[in-house]
Amino acid sequence: MLTQIYVKNFILMDEVQLELHDNMSAFTGETGAGKSLLMDAIGILKGDRVNSDMIKEGCDKAVIEGVFELAPQHSVLQQLQDAGHECEDGLLIVTREVTREGRSIVRINQRTTTVSFVKQIVSQLVDIHSQHDTQYLRNAASHQLLLDRFARDEDLLAKTKQSYHSYRSMKDALEEALHSDYNEDDLEFLTFQLNEIDEVQLQEEELEALEQEQKRMMAYEKLSSSAAQAVALLDEGSVSSIYESYRLLHALHEDETFTDAAAQLLDLYYALDEQCSRVRTHLEELEFDEGRFHELQERIFLIHKIQRKYGGSYAAVMEKRSFLEKKIDSILHRQDFIAKSEKELEKARKVYEEDCMQLHVLREKKARELEQLILQQLKDLQLPNARFHVELEPFEGNAQGSDKITFLVSMNAGERLRPLQATASGGELSRFMLGLKTVFTRLTGIDTIIFDEIDTGVSGSVAFSIGKKMRQLAQRTQVFCVTHLASVAACAMQHYVVEKHQEGGHTETTIRLLNDKERIQEMAVISQGSTSESALQAAKELYELAKKETGNN
């Protein structure tokens, strides 16, 4: 879970440091106070985009840091270890900095890493749900994704995807062969291109070797002149002088120093003599061959010409050659190719249909399970007459199988089942999504779930039921909720108020934890807009009821 968060110079926040708890925490405040800023900061820890506009005016950089406490067997620990990040005592510290120049620095446990890796890790720890996410349910495509997440058979999904792509690839190749209108002229041109490539007899890395040889030959005059001068200087007496010096010193064998010097001169003499011989031999080999030079030029020109024409490189030419060979073969053996392809396509179609059927059977089973779980959640959320059905209709099929999946709902008694996206109001969608989150949290193992003003469009007992459902969810996972409803805030174990202060042209957003008395005052303000005696009494009664209903005594 997220145990601490530190935010500095972020939009309107100068410096905020919070110790967070493992149950339900509510965040309230006046409109415009910046209630969602903390959730935005947590989103940045999850890998959301950052830019210099997020830095508080007059500051050079913004810093956001979160401390997560991981259970000993948490799945992300192995991923962190594999990437070289050790988590002592299960503590994971994620830090993000953004500078005025737009540079973003990301660290895990003080070690620099990438945004993509942080996103991979923290997305497994934190789920942020906003009003925008509720609209996700209005997209029918999301229904299939949600059911498949609930079914949890990634291997079968991957198998179906693979068999579909194999089937489509074979079908496309067959259709191309059936509808191709190649004639004799096309075959003649393709054959000409293949022969043109083969006549050159390209060799891998040949061009580089030829160009090196060409450079050496072009530099022949300079090389031969300098080498000849070097040999002449040595032949003029340098080598023989060294040998004569050796001979004279060697005769003075009574003195050990002279003897050692003589031995070193002899070694030098042999080394110089050997190098002179090497230079003379290589100089003779450097003899300029005009015929070979022209041969090189012609070969290099031909290779450049063929590579320019067929792709620009040896690899591209070879790829083109392979394509031409296969295309010619398919034209020459078109009927054989079609007959063979039809048999292979039929096999691929059967494999794909079998995968689709397995996926359909699994989805039907899991759809009925999901229906029962969601209905129970909807009853808890003041929708006792709601009906929910996952409809699976057959269609032509794609990489996700051959089921068209639609969530059908009826929120009120006597109403027929209709698509969720065409039926539910904003408040009903919020409750449906909360029910989904409750069900899916049990499956995913998410440590922290954040609800950012999803209670828009509800009030009264419905709002209270949402608060109780969040509190129930908090028995298994850490829950943060940004809310404007006292009925929801009353159900939280902790209640934070977000306030905006203005002084001397400076604006600052702060967050502080409320005690019981302050909670009642804040609930009175957000529910009735005042702290009158009647408003405070109503808030106190709501708070006491919430404690009784949620067991928060």
C-alpha cells in the first residue's frame, strides 16, 4: 500500500507530506481548492505525463515521491529484483522530478530508471478511477475486455489471436493468388530482374573489401614514395652502423655494462633488419596494376548500380531476390499453390474456430458468474430491482474471438434489458463501475484504489450506500476517495480537508487530517454550506450513523 506521499512545488502545493493509512481515507474541500491535485500527483507516480507547467510559479522544479509498503510475496518484488532494484524490508520509494526545462527524472529506491518501468510497476499497485473512467463503460468494446479480464485466461486469448492471424495471413495470400492477373509480360519482367541480380553474383561484405583495396591503390604513389625513402635511409648506413657499434662493444667483454649494451644493440639490429625486409617486400607487392584498378572501378560501379536499383544495400537486394523467386514460382505453379493453400487455409480455419469455441464456452461460464457478483453489488448500492446480463452474440470474428459482447442492464422494475451505454444515468454508471471495481479488486490484487469524484449525480441514501461500499472495499485494499458528499466522507476512517490559502499575492493548497470535531464541521459545510447548530447536529447524526453502519467505533 501507499504509506507516505511527499509533494513539493507542484502546481499550487508548496510542500505537502502525508502519512497514509491502510483503510479508507476521504478528501473533501471547496470547489477550486485543489482536491484532485493529490490524485494527480499519485497519477504522476504511476507514469502519467509531466510538463513544466506543473511546476509552481517561481520554482525551478517539482518533486513527487511515494513510499509503498509491499507484502513479502508481492508479485512486483521479483520484477524489481530482475531489474536490479532491491526493496529492503519491502519498501519501494518512487520519485519523480520535473525541471523548468522540461526534463523528467525518475527513480526507484534512489536509483534512476525509466518512466515505462515505473508505469509497469506502480500500475500493479494503484488503480485510479475518475468520472472519465465511468464513461469507459459507454464504449461497448470495453465490455469484452472486462469479461476477458474476469475470465483470466491469457493463454487462450493469445492462442486465439495467433490462430486468427495465421488464418488471415493464409486467406490473404490465397485471395491474392486467385485474383492476381499476372501475364507473360509480367513473368518476363520478373525473370529479367532476378537474372539481373544473379548475374552480378553479389557477395556479403564484398563492396567494403573492394572499396578498401581501391583506396589503397589510389594512395599508391604516396605510399610507395614514403616507403622507398624510409628503406633508403636505413640502407644508407643506419642498420650497418648499429651492427658496427655492437661489434666494437662486444669486444669489450671485460666490462659488464658494455656487454649488456652490446646485447641490446644486437637485438635492435636484428629487429631493424627484419622490418627493412618487410617494408621492401610489401613495397614490391604495392606495384600499381592499372588493369586491376580498372577492374575494381567497374565492379564497384556495378554493385552500387544494382544496390541502388533494388533497395540500397546487400540485405535489401537479397530480400528482393527472395521475393522475385517466390513470385515467379507462384506464377509458374499457380494452380498447385492455390490447391495447397486451400487445404492449409481449411486447416487454419478449423484451428481458429476451435479456439473461438473454447473461448466462447469460457466466456459463457464466466459471464454467468460475473452477473451474479455484479447483481449483489448493485443491491448493496441501492439498486434492488436491477438486472444485469452479459450477452454473447456470434459474429464473423477477429483476433479476440467470434463473440460480440454487450452488457445489458435494467435498473428499475418493469424495464426491459437494454445496452448499458444506452440506459444508465451518470449516477447509475458510477454505481455500476464501483460494483465492478469491488469485484475486480478481489482478482487483481491491487493494493490501492482511488475514486476521484465518481459520486457525481447521486445524493442521500444512494451516496451513503456508495460510501459504505467503498468502506467495505477498504477491508481488502487501501481506498482513497475525493468526494463532495458528506454521506461518503462520513464512511471513511480518515478524513482530510483540502484548503486553498491566499496571502500577499501567493496561493497555496494544503491538506490536513481532521479530528472528529473538525470532521463534523467539514461535513456540515459540504452538506449544508454552514456550521449552524442544525447543520452541525445533522452532520453529527450522519457521522454517528456511518460509524454504526461501518463498524467504525
